[in-house]
Amino acid sequence: MAKIKHVRARQIIDTKCRPIVEVDVETDCGSIGRGSAPTGTSVGMYEAYVLRDNNPDEYFGMSVHKAVDNVNRLIAPAITGMDICGQKAIDECMIALDGTKNKSNLGGNAIYSVSIAVLRAAAASNGVEVYRHLLGKDIKTVPVPSFNVVNGGKNGDVIQPFNEFLIVPYNADGIDEAVEIAVKVFRQIEIVLTDYLGKKPAIASSYGYGAPSDDADVVLSLMSKAVEACGYGNKVAFALDCASSSMYDAETNTYLLKGSRVTADELIAYTKILCSKYPMVFVEDLLDENDWDGFKRAANEIKNTIMIGDDFTASDLSRVKRAYEEKSIDGFILKPNQVGTITEALQTYEYAKKNNMYTVPSGRSGGVVGDIIMDFAVGLEVDFIKNGAPRTGERIEKLNFLMRANSLSNGCQMADLSKIVRF
């Protein structure tokens, strides 16, 4: 039984050059795990608290020395000597030490970085990959990746209220072809958008192409054109991350859509039309994170796609449980840093699995190469996951991770989505 010997934290920067916490955990048998909590660009109000220094003279107020100090000075002595394979006990120790619901005392970024490092050190002490450590056996499937190829938000004069437009190579022959399809279609989308705009499209903040229109129908039609030009019409479907909390106005109880303010019912009706016109694997966060009634109405109205929550559920067991009981969604986006420990993330996953809900692991816009989320994606043998655009090193590494895990596991295949898609 290996025990924790040393815990060390430091400040590094993420892929968007924002400071994050990095932690090393070393055991008395010499195994080492390293972890760092990613940070999202779109952050829901129910996520674990990211503790920053708010010093305007350093990294625009985003430094994390307080969180680093909390690891070195408070967390390290509390967990030193604990069994490295006692993930639940270690996480619960940190939660108790923090003493707040959203981990605002020590910082969710401090606690989650330690939690990741512990998981990796435990896997190293057993001499296995983290995903095999999570599953307890060899994997049989890898998930179907989905790719955020066109980004919404404000791009020049265009404000596209839907945040992400994704392609899903759901009918590819395997993971290698799925990745190749994504690369080819992504390049073709640039050609199609250039022809539509009369100039090269902008690269947006999530590294996809900036949406060329405030009408999602136009965006999806251009994406369809690119898919057809590549000859993949029978292998590629679409998905939407609406991230509607960012476009919701609480005073008027309305959402932005095509330059106008609309009601939840109007937004639902519009999305229903899109889902009848295009093959849609899933729609994420169609409504505001507090619009429980709206989510129920959407689930009742839109039957030909999988309805997913992200900000709405925040990887939190209590929120996922309520959403299931109210029949609001079919699954949730798993971002473990939202809830703040490996243990809590796995508890939410186990509840979802028990109740036949989909778990969809997803990275954040600001992380590092080697995101632990890929070990979740493979080790939990989920059906599909969210990826960014096939651009930049940390995103390409996620794709290589899938292909590598598939290659290293005899008899492993890409998950079959043909039985679960609803279009």
C-alpha cells in the first residue's frame, strides 16, 4: 500500500496563457502523479470556485498564488501519509478542510489539481494507464469524438447566439477514420466559408471558424455543404452547444436569436425546426441554467435529438438527479473541474449510468496538453465525447489519445452510435 509522501504545487499557464495550479503528488514507493485544473471560457454559476489573486499587476489579476499556497501549506500536510489508492477518502478530506459548498475557501482549482494528481499517482503505483485504473480492466470501446468547427458568440459584426456548431462522424468505420473525416471536413469548411464570405473566415476564440451568420440555419447549411463536398453525407451528423445562459436576459426573460429577443418557447420551436432539417446527435444547454421549466418543455417538444445539460447540470449529482427526475434532459456534459474532485465527478457518472443517462466528457477551453478528461472518456467507455476543432496541440493530443488507446487494446472498437441517434 503506497502512501502519499510529498505534495508540491506551483503556478503555470494554460493554453490561453492564463495562470493555473499544477500539483505533483509523490508516494513513498516512488510513483508520481501530476494534475492541473483547466478553466473554461464560458463558466456556469454552479461550478466550483476558481480562486485567483485579483492582483491587477500580475497576469491581469488572474494569478493563482493563493491557491498554490493553499495546496502547499494546508492540503499537503492534511493528506500526507494517506493511502494513494484511497481517492474517495483523500477527496473527502480536502472537501472537509475547505468547508464550503463551492470550494471557495481553498479554491476548486487547488482541490481539483490535487485530486487529479492523486488519481495519476495511484495508477502509476499500480503500473497501469489511468483509464485502465478507472475501468479496472482492458477497454473494449473508445468514444465517438465530436468537433467544434464553427464558433458562435461575437465575430466581427455577427453575433451568433449558439456557441458551438459541431460535426459528429458517428458512422465512421472506426476511430482512425473518424479523425480523418474531421480533419478533411474542417479544411473544407474553410473553403466553403471563404466562398460565402468573399474572404477567409476568422479564427474564433475556441479555434474553430467564426460563425458567418446570426442564423444557425445558415451555418448548418454551409457545414452540410462542406460535408457533402467531402463525400461524407452518410457518415457525419451535427450537434449544437447553445450555451444559452450567455444570451439570456433575466429582466425580460428572453433569449437572443437572429438579432431579436425571443421567449423560451420561440427558441425551442426554432431549434425543433433545425433538428427536423439536419441530422442532430445532441443539443446542449438550449436554455438558461436556471430555466428548469424550459428544459422540461424542450425535452417534451424535441424528440429527434439527445438533450444534454452542461451549465444546467454542472457535473453536480444533485442537479443531474433533479433533471432526471423531472425528465428535463437525456444526459449531461462531464467536466470534473465543475464539481471539483474526481470522486464527485465519478459519483455523478455512476448515477447517470444507473439511470440510462448519457455522460459526455468534455475538455475546457483553457487547459494543458494531457487533459485527464481523456482518461475519463476512455476509462468510462462512454458513447461520445466533445472535442474542440482539430487545431492546436492540446486538441490534437486528445485525438491521438483516442487512436493510441484503441491501438493498444486488443479487440477495441469505436462506440456504435447507430443505435442511439434519434434522427
